[in-house]
Amino acid sequence: MSTAEETAGGETSAWGEVTPDAARRLLIAAVEAFAERGYHATTTRDIAGRAGMSPAALYIHYKTKEELLHRISRIGHEKALEILRTAARREGSPAERLADAVSSFVRWHAGGRTTARVVQYELDSLGPDARDEILALRRQCDAEVRGIIEDGVAAGDFDVLDVKGTTLAVMSLCIDVARWFNVDGPWTPEEVGALDADLVLRMVGAK
Amino acid sequence: MSTAEETAGGETSAWGEVTPDAARRLLIAAVEAFAERGYHATTTRDIAGRAGMSPAALYIHYKTKEELLHRISRIGHEKALEILRTAARREGSPAERLADAVSSFVRWHAGGRTTARVVQYELDSLGPDARDEILALRRQCDAEVRGIIEDGVAAGDFDVLDVKGTTLAVMSLCIDVARWFNVDGPWTPEEVGALDADLVLRMVGAK
DNA sequence: GCCCCGGGTGAGCGAGCGCTTAGTACGCTG
DNA sequence: CAGCGTACTAAGCGCTCGCTCACCCGGGGC
């Protein structure tokens, strides 16, 4: 139950759009199980059990186990894109917008590590069609960040050698947080967000 | 066969210490399979098939499928540690040593992406004892990088707010290469290594 | 009051899993 | 060339997987 309670605070609210209630409970159970053990090591019995239902109940709301992963992945990527888009399109200098994008994106990866892990690392478990759909969302995420960096370069605020490569490095810094961040560790999501935002501003040579 | 040939050039040579020949072939087959599909999605039949042997042959050389992952993970981490240690202990300024560490570590993740993926992302598939052993090696890797950064700070060459956090960010940049690097993509391992080394020097505020 | 229908269950199917066992081919020793 | 150990295979065991099916239960319309 500790995991359910742990995620119940900050993460569960993100799945409010999923209805009916039983389908949402199954989805949340799947996120937790996939994050803990990985997609292939998770059984449908485990997911149903965490949701307090029989194994067969899963198939009333989802056609296959993969559909669960697909739904989670799409909703998660849409949320990630929304975070980056909001930061990219706000008022402010390129440096402010980049720092905002990085710190909020990192906070999402650290605070919602359960979801972020599934979203970032279980892509290869999807079939080709679903993967292609998710990859398109991922490219849009990259494009938002690249856009900010290009703005900074155009304005003369940033000093960047390789915009595309630097964009990828910025994304690496944010995404890899989901791999190492530990809720019981020495940092809060806010602290890591602030630290990484500072490091990214250094990377782009912000004036 | 294309995968076998692809890795045969740069990666297979790293497994020279594994004997006898059949055990090495099985290990290389396992690395490829684990990297492509993940540990849990890989079957022992698949590993044996790639090595041109029957399923039962695997159990002459390895007690379990997990032992294969354990062996791969240990050898890989030892190689990673050796790379970082060599860079950390060479002659030169902290900036030169840090750039060397990052570029060679990144080259290893990009060029040997097959191996690096297994080493960096399949840790949780190991049992508790094996995982603890590997985590100790991982902490040693972090310590080597942190040592260089501390040297730079002590010498007044670097300007760093949070040494521990910056170390983690540097590791993130390197490790995440294994997630996104594509052999058919626009960059060579050397180019990514040089780019990331430059970005890391900016992160630590190298003079 | 009865029917119906959507959400749920218990039991279990076929398939594929990790791993074992009985038997075989082969090279080395005397 | 007999004897033996090592490396390997064909067959298959017991189990668990994703998923299905026959049945059940409770609330709304007539």
C-alpha cells in the first residue's frame, strides 16, 4: 500500500480525465507496476490485484495489456509536451523561458518519477504503430526546447556551438532524472529542478 | 545477422576475457538480445538461437538466465570504471581530465550502445545481492568523476555550486546517450563525445 | 415484478516460459 | 582401440503467462 499512498498525493490527480472509475484505478495500478518492475515483468494479475479487482476485470476496460501501456504513454507524453509548451510560450527572455522549461520538466520527472519512468523507458515495449505515434509527440517536445534555444541564439543571449546537439543534451539532463531520482534521497524535486536549470543556462552560455 | 556483424567490430573484442568460446558466444548473444528487447522480454531460447546452439546448451555454461545478466553487468561496469579511472588519473589540468573522462565515457556509451544499454538500464532485473554488488561499482564511477570536479574546485579552475549534484548531472549527460544514440543518426560517437565534453566544461564553469 | 444490460467474478484454456534430464558425439589418455 | 569425461542435443516437465468464457449481481424502464 505504501506505493499507492506515495503516488496518490501528487500523481493520481493527473489521471482525472480517465473514466470510468474502475478504468482509472486499473491505469494507476499499471503505472505503479510498470514503474517498479518494468512492462514485461508485470503480470495482468498483478495490475488487477493492485486495483482490487479480478484478473478478468482488466479486459472489460482494455483490450490488451499493451493498450494500457499505450494509454499511459500517450497521456504522459501529452502532459510532458504541455509542460514544455507552457514554458516555451510564456513571457520573458529566452534564458527565463529555458530555465522555466528545464526546472518544471525536471520537477515532473522527479516528483512523478513513477509515471516518468514508464513514459521514458518503456517505449520499446510498444508495437510499431503505437511507438510511431509516441515518437511524434517526443519530437514535438524536442522542438519546443530547441525553439527556446534558437530564440536565445537569435537574440544574441546564448552562445551555442551545436543547437541540435545541445537540445539533446538538455533533454538528457531532464529525462535521466527519472532514472536516478529517489524520493528518500537528499534532494527535493524543486532543488533538482533549480540545480539543473542553472546547469543548462551555463551549457547555453546565457549572458 | 546484421546485429551480430554490427557489434562484432567494436564490441565483441571487449569480451575476450570470457572463455571458453561457447560461453563467450552465448554472452554476446545475450547482450544483443537484452539490448534489443530487454531482459524480461528475452527468452533463453532466443539467446541460445543467436549463438547457434540449443536451448539446453546455455545451462552448461551458466546456472540461470540471471547469471548471464549479472556477468554482463559486472564486466560492463568494470570497463566503465576503468575508462573513468584512466581519465581521472592521467596527467593534466582538471579541465583536461574532465573533458577526457566525459568524451571517452560518452564514446563508450555511443559506440557500444548495445552493451551500455544493458549495463545502464537492466540493473533492476538483477536480484538484491547482485544489484548491491553492481551499485558499489556504480558509486565508484561517480566518485571518480566527483574527484576530478573537486580537484578543479580546489585548484580554483572550476566554479561549481553543488559538487554532488553537478557530478550527477555530468553522469546523466553521459549515460543518457545510451538511450537516444542511433548508429544511423547524424553523429559519430566521437562527435557526441566532443560536444558533451564541451558542454560539461561549461557546466563546471571551467576557466 | 420482471427483464435486461453493463460491470464484475471464478475457473481455466492454449501457449510459451525457465530449466532439467537422458542420451549422444567426440577427442584425449593408456 | 577400449574407457572416459566434456560439450552438446532432443524431448519434455511443471509452471505461469495473457487472455476468454460461462455465469452472476444490482439498478432502471415498463
